[in-house]
Amino acid sequence: MTVRGIVELFRLVKWESEIHQQTLAFSISHDHRTVRIYGHYPIINGNNTAFYRHPVRTFDFTELEDKEKWTAYKVHQERLRFMDASSLQDALFSHR
């Protein structure tokens, strides 16, 4: 849902190429043993957009035999550009 919203905002100002195949969001899933981190990205082809995810990291709590089990893992986003406020405002209010 987040990636779809970002695509729509960039589409309003005709900047789709800036986010094509770029990781725009991350999700985390877990169970009693593992944590999985995924990156989510769009493939934009004209007016059509497909959304995909790729695994970034899977962490098994047992792999360190309970050592450092509370260590936080940082995920750095490769690239996400933000529209400047005036471009976003112009795009949103000109399409009413």
C-alpha cells in the first residue's frame, strides 16, 4: 500500500522513472524462530505498475546460540528521493 501511494505521487509529477525498480519500503515478518526482512519495489511500464518484494535478510534466533539475541539490525534504504514541497503541492491541487 505504501509503495502504491509513492508511485501515484511520483506519477502526478511525471517522475515515475525516479522510482522504477527502486526499493521504496521494507517489511518485517517473524515467527518464534526467525525474522525476515523484505524490500518492496515497483516495476513501472507506462500506465501499468507491478509490485514486487525481495528478501533482504533472514535471521534465525538460534544461529548465535542466544548470544546477542536482542541486537537490532539496521536496514539502509539504497535510494529514495522525495519531491520538493512545491512540486507536490502543484501536482495535488492542479488535478482537482
